[in-house]
Amino acid sequence: MLPRDPNEGQLSPSAVAYLVYGADGKLLSFNERLRELFPGFANDHMIGKSRDEVRALLSESEPAAGEALDHLNKLNDQHTFLTSEMGVFEFGEGRYCALDDLPLPDGGTLTLVRDLSEKKRSLDSIARLEQAISQLANEEAIYNGTKDRAYLIMTEVACHALEATRTDIWLMNVDGTALYPQESFWAPTGEHVELNRVDQADTPDLFEKLKAGDPINVPDTTEATFLKGVRAGTEDMAEMKSLLIVPIMRGPRVVGAIAVAEEQENRVWDHSEIAFVSYLCDLILRMLEAHDRQVAEEGLRGFNELLEMKVKKRTQDLEETLETLKLAQEELVRSEKMASLGGLVAGVAHEINTPLGVALTSITHMAGACDEFKSVVESGKIRKSDLVSFMETADEATLVVQRNLDRAAHLIRSFKMVAVDQSADDTRQIDVGDYIGEIVDSLIPTLRKKGVKVSAEATGKLVVNTVPGDLSHILTNLIMNATLHAFADDVARPEKAICVSAKRLKTRIRLEVADNGRGIPEDIREKIFEPFFTTARGSGGSGLGLNIVYNTVYQKLGGTIEVKEAEGGGTRFCIHLPVQEETVV
């Protein structure tokens, strides 16, 4: 049996609340713990009452417990013993109790009342925290770095999960001298409000505690002197009785804080609640990293777009420049051709002038002889000797004129062929051997004045389809380039010779232009095809002749060109041009 209080006839105080009913079903006694749980037992007017009467009186004094008491009455009508296995009964105002009826030896009943309110609150709190964590785990704004949306969600979820009055999120500046509010949610009004910045100069003790990196649990804000500056700068801080501040840590450095406040005084935040707020701090770090990554990606994307635009613009500029260069190159090629033609015309004109002059002299002499013979005939004193003399003079003059006019006609034909080919880009069938002979013939007058002997030779079947003008331009440039540079050292030689040769290989034609001049130094040989490279700029060299030759061989004729040292000294340009089998006759 439990001991009884001798003064009031009640059972002694115990950690568990209980009531004792006699065998007649009347209430005999109860302990002080029951009085704490149910203020309706504040006096002894319940003693001697039956269960139904006790519950009726308790229902009148505590209406919030009425629903649970009605349920107990139904169980009593069924003469059911109460056990904790029936579950927890809610008696209103956050009171949750489990009841157990124990029979006593004297026929009475001991009803144990176990207060499970704190345990229920703890279980409900854990359930809310788990639900909050599940909700946040599915919130895309946190993981894709959408800051404003993430802050709204986290503050609202925190207030609900912790049953707090408000939740604030703050970020600290780089030098750690100020906290800037990001979001503040007030649960009673459901509003998101704006807060002021908090400076270290106003609250040095708060910043010192934050930078220590540990959670700050404040059951009573009125006694926390380190919050003095915050309360002074925030109108509503005076209404917050309890406060939990958890620093947001990035490594050893504090980058912000989450503050959870409650109007309830002396609320001590338990470990699970502190752990939940710490979890929110980790989510904020992830969200900030995602935001920074998103900003970086957008910046990179913008940079790539800008770079792409620049590349397109640069490509367009380069294409325009290339087109301009092509036009300039074509113009230079035309200029070079015209220059070559100019030199060719001058040489041919000089060469033609000699046979034409001789022919003119002969014709003039013949005209004089004709006048004399006419006078003799008109005088009627013509003699056989006069006729024979006239005929001999006529034969001699005719032979001289014919010979020199044939020479002039040959020069004109060669010049006409080369000149027409150099100024045209038409493809036609030619015999390369005959063609290089025509080119050489057209250049002989010019080269003779410089004391240079040029010759041509060909081997094999050389009838091909090609662009004669390009071929003429290439060979003319190489021959004139050799004339200009190969013999500029004034070294005495038996003769200054240039040989142009053509030979048919299996699928190619090899053209060579070789001289017996001074040769090209190896360090210069590598540069001679570069545009504007010349060793005779002071003598009027443009540095474009061999570059044009190089481009014409590779780009227009699809061949190759290389320069080598000739046997016995001098320089040898070797050109290989592709030939399709069907072009050979």
C-alpha cells in the first residue's frame, strides 16, 4: 500500500500522478502531482465522489479536457480497465497523459496518470523537423542558387518546424564588420519584413561570440548584455524573449548567421533544434555556392557569346581582308604580267627595229636604183649592162628585205603568242616543249643586251591541257629573276647561261630553270618565296615576283616548286606539275 498523508488523508507526493478509488467506486485520495496536472483538484471537494462525478466536476472546471473525459466515461460504462496500450489522451492545453488502472487488495483501484506532454512535444518536434528537412531537400531554389526564393522558403519552414515567432538570415561582409539582413519571416503575421544592418561597432560582444563559431542559446534576451546594441537598433527585438543564433561557417570563417526568436520566455533550444538550424546553415552555404556557380556560368556564357561575336567579327574582318588581299594579289599579278609584257615589248621592239631598218635601207637603195634605171630608159640610151646591173641590185635588195622581214615576222609571232597567253587565263592544249621554245625566243632580244644566253630543251610527250598564260608568267619571271640576280657579282665567266628544260615523268611534267650564276645562300634560300622579300630593293625589286610564282604553281596549277643548288654552281628551280593521263596525246 502507498503511504497516506496523516493531515489530509491524501497520498504522499510522487513523480507520477495517481488517484485511489475505494471498493465502492468512491474517490479516496490523490497526490500533489495530480493537482499540478489538473488544477480542478485544487481542493478536496472531489473526495468521496464516484468516477463519473469526478469527471463531471473536472469537465466543468477544465472544459478543454471534456473530449478526453467523455471518452473515459464510455470506457467506464463498458467496465473496461484503463491501460496505457489504449494510447495517449489529450486533456487540452498541450497536456497528454496515459492512464493505467491497477486493482488493490481491498477491492479498490489505483489509477496512475503519467504525464507524456513533454515526450509528445518532443516527438511532434522531431516529426516537424523531419518534415521540414524532407521539404527542403526537394526545394530546387536551394540547389540551383535562386537566393531570394531560397531565403523565403527557409525562414518560413524554420518558423513552422521550430514553432518560433520569427527567423532571420544574415550574411557578414568580407572584413567581418557588419551583418546584412537577407530575409526575416514573422510567423504571427505571416509577413516577410525588412531589417536594418547590424554593425560590429554597435555590438562588439555579439560579433565576438559569433566569430567564436559556436551556437548562441539565449533563454532570456533581457539578461543578454551582448544584445544591447541589437535591441537598440531593432524596434521589435524587445518582444523576443528567447533567441537562438547559429553562425554560418565556411571553414574557419563566419560568413553569416541564422537567428530564431521566440516570444515565450525562458525557452531553451534543445540539441535537435540547434542541429536543425545548423543544417539550415549548411543549406545556405550550398545555395550560395550554387548561386556563385550560376553567376560564374552566366558570366562564362556571356563571355563565350561575346567571344563568339568577336570571333565572328574578326572572321568577317579577316575574310574581307583576305578578299582585299586576293584582289591586291590579282592586281599585282596583272601588274607583274604587264611589267613583263612591257619589258618584252621593249626588247622585241628593239630587236624588230634592226631587221626593219636593214629592210628599209635595202628598199631605199632599191628605190634609188629604180629611179636611175627609169632615167636611162627614158633617155633611150639603155644598154644591156644597165639592165643586168639593175637586176642584180633588185635581186640583192629583195633577198635582204625578205630575210629581214622573215626575222621580224618570226619575232612578232613569238611575241604575239606569249603576250596573248600572259594576258589570258584560258585553258587550252599546248605542247610544252614547243611552248617554252616560243617563250625563250621572245626573251632572247632582251637577254642578249645583258649578255645572257638562254636555251630550251624538252624530253618526252609534253602535250597537255593547262593555262598557258600562267606557265608563261612562271617561266618568264624565273628567267628574268635569274638574269637580274644570278650574274650581279661581276665575276668573269666563259658565258652567262640559263637553260629551261621540260621532261615528262609518269604522272607529272618537270620544268627546270637553271643558271650558272653565283647561287643563293642557304639562309636566304628559305625566304625567297616570302612576299616582299628581296635582296635588290635598292635596285627597284618589289619582292613579289617569286611569291607570285609560288602561289601560281601551288594554287592555280596544283603543282610544287623548290629551289636547289645547280650542279657546278648556280641555282636550279624545279617545278612539278600534275598531268592527267587523258590529256596526253
